[in-house]
Amino acid sequence: MTPPIPLARPDIGPAERAAVQTVLESGRLSLGPALEAFESALATTSGVAGAVGVNSGTSGLQLALEAAGIRPGDEVITTSLSFVATANAIRRVGAQPVFADIDPVTLNLDPRSAAERVGPRTRGILLVHLFGRLADMASFRELADSAGLILIEDACEALGSERDGLRAGAGGRAGVFGFYANKLITTGEGGAIVSDDMALLERCRRLRNHGRTGGGEPFVDPAPGFNFRLSELHAALGVAQMTRLEELIAARARLAAGYSERLSGAAGLDLPAPAEPGERIAWFTYVVRVPPGPGLRDRVAARLTADGIGNGHYFPAIHQLPPYAKDPASRRGPLPVTAAAADRCLALPFFPGLSEASMDRVCERLRAAISAG
Ligand SMILES: Cc1ncc(COP(=O)(O)O)c(C=O)c1O
């Protein structure tokens, strides 16, 4: 029988194993040199002044929003085509997500739709760089500046992506990365906030650690803090992965090109647009849009699963999920492009080490699954 092909798999090598072993033997398991080294590598790669490591992308979003000044009752404009954590983080700081529609080609938040959603209580924009492709930063910076809004990037899927010299995470007040096992680099679980604003970073550092600046220091933050710390074991894994960032980005770029070549011309199938001049996509995953048709994506997904081919529904529209479906305040207008895209999106197996033969099989089975209707 042909072996199954997973949707995602982390690429962990000897350097990662050695780095974790070193921490285990050091006796220092939290708030130590590995965390500092990881933060410094993230800041350098993103082209910003500093970084604060945390235990997930979701906690990073929560801290970034709070430290940037988003308060209960504020509205934050965001996309509904993202992982649900994007909107949940806004809710968890007591603010109200307001969904704007997306661009039909890039699937990222559409700046014109976002501008239409700005109201008297709007205080921020939480951009998402979906599947590794940067949103239109220039337009969003202009919108944020002209409307006096706080711009934050959910860059959980876009470490290393770049457009015209600007790296993911460096375009707004703060950017947030996630390091779950399917991400470009992984720490198992983990996240980070990056920013040029040292006061904002200092606030995040305190809030991640119960309101303290360091392990044994006094509690100084006026707000109740959390334990969102990233352990030394996770951070050491991250440092080792960061030394391989360019290799991992290149491997994923080859996979994306391989899929696009194999699938070009497939009737009704929309493939991710290639990078534009000046743009580098650090591909998080490869998501196609199957031809439109009621239930077709789910039937195609079930056929691939039956064939042992991992696949994912990236992403259901957040505004149709339980915490938001009955929340009229999150909808200031219709979201037709989002709804249509969400019904058709299907993520294909995508990880360094995916063989050419496996890609052949995925594409052959995908075409067959679509033809079966
Ligand atoms: C766009 C986006 N935002 C937020 C998150 C949340 O990250 P985490 O799972 O590390 O909490 C993820 C990833 O899972 C994501 O893809």
C-alpha cells in the first residue's frame, strides 16, 4: 500500500536536537540565554529593534494588542479569512473585531474594504499575511496614518516574507509570529512579538511574566499579567531553526513552484498567485481553490483523505464560526469574497522533504477527485 502523505511535518535536524540537549544539561530551563538569543535572531531577521518570545502566536497577539493600546470597547478591523486566533485575540483584550473583505487574488485584507469599515470606535487594524503572502502594507500604513489607527501585523504565517525591502512584522506598531509545528520554523509551541517600539516590547515582556521584568524582580505592571513565557527548551529549538531559515524558505519555494507547475491549466482550479517583482513569499502552506460548487471542496477533501493524502480546510471564514456567527457587531457589511474563497480553499501537503513523487501523486489524485465532481 502507498504510504500516507501528511499535510505538514516539522523539519528537525541534528542541530535542533543538540541545542535542546544542551539546555537540558544546563539546568536553566526558563528566562535564560536561549530565549535572549532567539529574540535577537528574530529581531535581526525582521529588521526591527527587538523581540519578545512568548508561548504561542495567540498569546503574542493578545500582548501586542494590549501593549499597543487597544482597550475594551475599541473596534479592530481584521480579516475573516484567517485562523480563528486572529479574531479571538481581539476579543480577549475586550475589543470588537470588525471584519472587512479580502482581495480575490491575494486573499489578504482589501484596504478599500477596510477603509469603508472605519467608524468612530475604530482604533486599530490587525492585518494578516495569509499563507506567507504579505498584505498590501503600503496602503494599510497610509490608511492607519490618515485615520490615526494602530496597525498590527499577524505575521504568524509569514516569518521571512518581504516586499520592497520591508520584512513581515516590521511595517506597523508591532508584528507577531507563531511557531506551531506546521510553521516555517517551529519551537513546538511558541510565538514572538517584534517591534521598533522598545516601550511596547517592555510592556509585553512584563505582561508575559505576571507583571514582572525578570524572574525574581518586583511586580511593576499596573495590569494583571499572564504566564506566557517561552521555555529555554523551546527557545533553543527556535535558535537552531533560525540558523536554517533561508534553507527552509528555499525548500518551501521549490515546493510551491513544483505544485504550480504540475497543476497549471487544471480546469476551474485557482492556484496561489506567484510572487510579484520585489516580493518574497515565505510559503507557509500551498492552498488551492477548487472549482466553485456546493459541497465540492468537502467531497474533494474526503477523497484525498481516503487516498491517504493529508489536506486541510485553511480557513473556514471566522465570521461563520460559533463565537462570531451571531455577532452582528463584527459585520459592518457583507463579505462576499471571503465567503466564496473560504468555501473553496484546500491546503495540500506542504513541508520540506515532500518528495517529487509525492507531489506527483497529490496532484494526480487532486485532479481525479475534482473530476469525480
Ligand atoms: C494567522 C494566524 N494567527 C494566529 C495563529 C495562532 O498561533 P498559535 O497557534 O501559535 O497560537 C496562527 C497559527 O496557528 C495563524 O496561522
